[in-house]
Amino acid sequence: MVARIEEKNDQHFWNFLFSILFALLLVLSIRYVMSAGLLPQGGIPLFDVLLMSLAIFRVTRLVVYDRITAFLRDIFLRSRTVRDAEGREVVERVSYINGPLRTIHDLLDCPWCVGVWVALATLFSYLVFSFAWYVIFLLAIAGAGSFLQVFSNMIGWKAELLKREAKERGTAQKDR
């Protein structure tokens, strides 16, 4: 087992508080949907579940990885301008050591965490707002495209790796 050393931080309180906030939002949304009679009698169609899954995938990638939402993630980081070894000015971004800003940064940096929050918002929107289906459909199409892009990148990287390994094997055999 490898020991991990990191600076001491007491994030347990803030992590617990955000977990309680999520649970509270979940309970309140369930109560609202049930009391308003918005729960579908026959359940949610499988096609809509697939669409919501793709939409959640796309929004999660948008929040966690995409450059266009970096400004959102940067709100929860400390930044300063420094000069690098070559004299260029660069922006250094460092997460807070503890506190609510650290917890929010950790959440925004975790695709599994963001995915759960986005899933709650997506399902609630689907059940409560009739126009949400169109937004979910649009995001699902974008999610499918994003998934295909990630998948094709993986295939390309694997092909490049195999090509490099074959070239190295060929070079090694020539050296013998």
C-alpha cells in the first residue's frame, strides 16, 4: 500500500454540509413531484431515460472538462500571475486548502460528483417543465456527438500506440 501525503485540511464538515444540501434538494424535489402529481403512471419511457443519460453526460463534460466553462471552475480557485522560466507571464491556479470554496472546486473537478447533481436537475426538469424535453433532446444529441468524438479519439490513440510499438519492435529487430 502506498501512503499518500497531502496538506492537512479539515474538509469533512464542508463535504458533509454539501451532502446534506444534496439530500435536502433530493427530498424536496421528490416531495414536490409527488404532491403535484407529476410522476408518470407508467414510469419514464426507456427512450427518455436514454436521452436524459446522454444529456447528463454532455452537461457533465461541459462543466468538468470543457474550456468554455473554465471561468466557472476558476471562480473557486486562487489565481495569480507569475513569470515562468522563460520570462512569460502565466496564470497560476491553485485550489483552496479548505472551506466551502474547496468543496465546490472538488465537486466541479469530479465528473461523478457533477453527474449526480446534473442528474437530479435533469430529472426534476424533465418531470416539472414540459419544455425541458426539447432541451434534454438537444443536449442528448450533443452528448451522442461528444461520446462519438471521445470514442474515435480513443481508437486513434490506440492505433498510434500500436503503430509506435510496431516501429520500435522493427527497430529493435534491425539492431540485432
